[in-house]
Amino acid sequence: MSNTPAASSDHGQVVPNLPSETEPLLGRAGAVRQLDDAPFWKNLFLGTGFLAQIGLLILTLTVWCSIFSLPLGLFTFHPLFNSLGVLLVFEAILLLQPTHTSSQKVNGAITHSILTGLSLLLLVGAGVTIVLNKIRIKHAHFDSTHAILGLVVYILVLAQTIVGFAQFYAPHVFGSVENAKAIYKYHRIAGYTIQLLLVATLLAASRTTFALGPLDFKTWKVAIGSSLVVLGVFPRIKKEKLGFKRQ
């Protein structure tokens, strides 16, 4: 907490404490909070969130520009669905992170579940599309780091979404509401781990033969976009929600 004393207005009213000169420009790690009267969508940009938005924009545009530079076909849906699915995964967590009151948490959890549900559908669609495309052209499955990582991520996202929905909408599955809440920290840790794996999968995608050839998918663009996303999301993590003591 800042040691700067509360300031007074011209009318003698006390105004909130101002940040001290030693306060980081983007705020302390994990300190970003949704204001009571602030629109929910602003959570996407609070603190370092704007860095994540820039990174997501770079990643999405990089994928879409590369894909639409080639003739469209069955394969087209794989990167398009994946890019939208990844976008929704990160937006879902960015919206939820700054919530702290009971009403904010409930509204955030509902929005989070909707976005992650849509993301799962898109990722499943992307997976089915690439399998069908490889069957069509008689290409080997799981022949690259990207393909293997992709399968792992699809499985983890499916499991994470099922567990998350059960925790929030059907906590009795875990025996009680208290039991469901007790494993929220593991759900969060798994979620951030999946996000790192998503970034790794995107980077691996940029090194596939097709990406380096006709797709002309630039690894440096993916690296810059991914770095900004990580720098935007991870500094906003509240360590106490992961089971670590707050300092």
C-alpha cells in the first residue's frame, strides 16, 4: 500500500491516495482491480492488459494475412479457427483477472465460461479440420512439434473447460461448493500453463514446412506478438489466488 497521504481538493474533500513516485508505471504485479463503476470491458486493458491486446492483434493479423494470401480451402479453417480460439482464451482470462467483489466475480465467471466455451468449439473445429485435410491429401499425422503440441493443448483445453464448468455450474460434482472452490487455484494454474503452451504451439506453427514455404508465416512476428501477450497477462496474476502468500 502506498504511504502517500490522501490529498485534499479545493473544497476540503478527501480524494483517494495518489501513487507514490516509486510506484511502477503500470502498477504493482497482481494489483490491477476492476473499479466498481467501470465498464466490464475495460478489464481487457487495465494495467499491462493493453500490451496483451496489442500482442493478440499482431498474432491475429499475422495469421489472417498469411492465410488469405493463399487460395482458400479446407486447410484455411484450421488456422482461422485456431487464431480465434486462442484470442478468446486470452480475452477470457483478461476479463476475469481484475474482478474482486462478489458480483464482479460472478459476472466475470459467467463471461469467462461463455468465452472459453466458444473457444473450445473453435479449437475442436480447427482440430477436426486439420485431421480431415490430412486424410484428404494422405499426409502423415503428428509429424511435427506443432502437431504434437497442438494435440496436447486440445486435450488440456477440453479437460480444463469441463472442470471449470463443473466447478461453477455444478459444484456438487465435487461433493460440495467448498470442495469445488478448494481446487480453483489448480484450475487457475492449469489455465496459465495452457496459455504458455498455446504460445509455444504458435511459435512451433511458424517453423513448420508449410509455414516457412508457401504460407510465409514470419516467426519474428509471432515471437513479438506472443511476448507482448505474456507481458500483458502474467504481471496481472494475483499470487494469492494461486495459493501463494501475498507479500
